[in-house]
Amino acid sequence: MTKTQIYKFGGASVKDAAAVKNIAIILRNRLRNNFVIVVSAMGKTTNHLETILSIKLKDQDFSENSTILKGFHLDICKELFPAEHVIFPKIENYFILLHHELNKPISKDNYDEYYDRVIGFGELLSSRIVMEYLCFQDLLVLWQDARELICTDSDFRFAKVDWEKTRRNCQSQLKPNLEQFPVLTQGFIGSDPKGRPTTLGREGSDFTAAILAASLDAASVTIWKDVPGVLNADPKIFSDTVLFSELDYQQAAEMTFYGASVIHPKTIKPLANAGIPLFVKSFINPEEAGTKIHNLSKAGAAQTIVVKKDQILVSFKVTDFAFIEEKHIHLIYEQLQRLKLRVNMLQTSAITISIVIDSQLFKLEQLLAELKNDFEIRYNEGLELLTVLHADPAALAKLLLDYEVLLEQSTRNTTQIVRRLK
């Protein structure tokens, strides 16, 4: 039996009608049975939905923003389909369902669950449009609701996968269909044991592709991006980037851990465990080789630069003249875990623990409220975390020109610096 291939198309590859047409071109001579296509929300749809949520949270009118988002999707459909096509009432129906959710009460307490009920509409809209267009182009595919496959716990916005149930679903529901048709589904979304929508973390569609690949014992996963493959730095920030033709799983995992945005951090582990190669290719130049991530006998050590923006540096100082002990770190991490906050950098001194975290709505104020009685706390927002793997000293110095350094630490292969513009 032919092994399954997984193709994942992100938001940039479905950002407009021309992009959707390009997907059909890419798939024209590649599509066959035992093929799964995973798509993200179109363009900046997730950001727009987050804006609607923030407006709703302030108890303000979000109808104009919703109308703009609806118009964005309908305009794409007008370029892809004839006026009488079934996609138009389907889009209308999705927005009726979206408004039904948005008419429910929202608060800080239920925000994460509310977020997951609303934010997945981006993927539902996108996948329906792409599926209908492929069929319209005589590329027959089946539409699959990912929430029926990806089982998770109830940790809303950062749901953890129930691998056993998910594999069972994929083998019993998805695999029989794949033997007859290609299947198109959504990234990023799943459901908890009560059937409530969950999400896998921002930009989690890559992870969905890896989950499905591991559950189906797939031959490979290909992620289609607007870059030629995995580069040693973000080309939007740096002009002199270098393309990796291949990477070891461990190298790739390290890059994503520190914030390289080309692949979601959770993607590598299930693929590495199953020995499934991951290809990162350009949807702009689909015939180019891109980057292959797999088991390498000897990994390289090229300098890699990762910049994470919108970071917060929080310093916790003990107030009773005691030195930092394990109990202090445990106290802080207990709250970080409760708030689902990931530490991007940690540094301790005799009386201070400093952490660097992503900025997330409500999270900082909740963290400060929980720990204000145990520590003297100071924080700085709007920072950048620069991580350089296998740093070249001269190149590192250039990266700090015009920047103030707030925190720095180095190991044998890794340098991390918290910086802000002077």
C-alpha cells in the first residue's frame, strides 16, 4: 500500500485568490490517493479574529470588523467561483455560526475557552474555500473536520494531544477515505473529551501535519512557505541569509525551541520519533529542493540567528535577604505553568530570578498578582530576545549596534541577549 504524504499550506499560501489558484497548480501533478492537505486560516484572518475578540472583551461593537472579515473571504470567492456556486451560502452560514458564538458572554475567566470557540473559524473558512476550488478545478478532494480527528485535553489555547485516541481516529476514519480520495483538513484545531473546540497553540498548523503524519505512519510531511526553505535567519530582518539544504532533527528542534518561526516548535518531535522526513519548500518556486529535515549522521554548525519580538523581562527579587533557592524557582514555575507561560530565557543571581516570556493578554498582570507577596518584582515590556547558535564574535557585535543590552548569557553553542533599541 502507498504510504500517505502530508502537505501543509500556511496563511501566506492561501492569502488571496491568486494564492489559492497557485495551490491548485502545485497539486495538479502531485495529488493522488493517500494524500492529506492541511491548510491554515487565510492571510491575517487569525489576527482579525483576535482583534474582534479584544473588541468584544471591551464590550464594544465588533460588527464592522466582522463585516470586513466576511467581505475579505467573499471577495476571494468572487475571484474563484461563479456567482451561483455553493461556496457563497456556506460562507454566509459560517459567519452566522461565528456571530452565534460572539453573542455569548466573555470575561477574563472564560477567555481561553471562548478564544478556541471563535478562532478556529479562520481554518474552517479557509479549508472549505480551498476544497471547493480544487473540486471546481477537477481535483477531487474530500473535506474533513480536524476536530473529529485531533483529540486533546481541555487546556484551551494550548491543548495537549491525546495521541492514542487521535491515532485511533485517523486509522478508523481518515485512512479508509484516503485509500479512495485525497483529503483536505484544517490545521491548529482539535476538540476535548466533551467535544468542545480546542487549539494547539498559535501557528499550530505545522503541528497538526506532524500529528496526522505520526498517526498515519506517513512517508513524509511537506510544509509550503514563502521562503526557499529553512534559512539561518529571518529574511524579513536580515538580507544575507543562508539556506540549509538539509538539517538534522535535533538542529531543527533547537532552532524552533529558540523561536525560529519557519516551523512550529512542537512539529519536530513526533516526526523524529517516527523517522518521518520533513521538507520545507517554497510555494513561490515549488520545483526547488528546499530543505530536508531528517536523521543526519553528522550535523553542521552554521551560525543561526533567531529574533523573538514583543518579549517581557521579569525580575523577581527575594525580600528577606535570603539567597535564591530551589523553592523560589519552584514557586515561580508553578504560576508560569498555571498561566501557560513558556520561559524563553532564565537567569538567576544570588537574590534575583529573571525570566523572559512572550507577551500575552492578561498573563503578566495575573503573574504579578500571584507573586507580589513573595517577591519584589520589576519588568520591562516591548523587548527583543536575540538567540545566536554557534555565534561568530564579529557578527554578534554587529547585531548589537544601536541596541541596549538588558540581559545576556552564553553556553558553549548558544548566546542569548535581551535587547532594545537605544
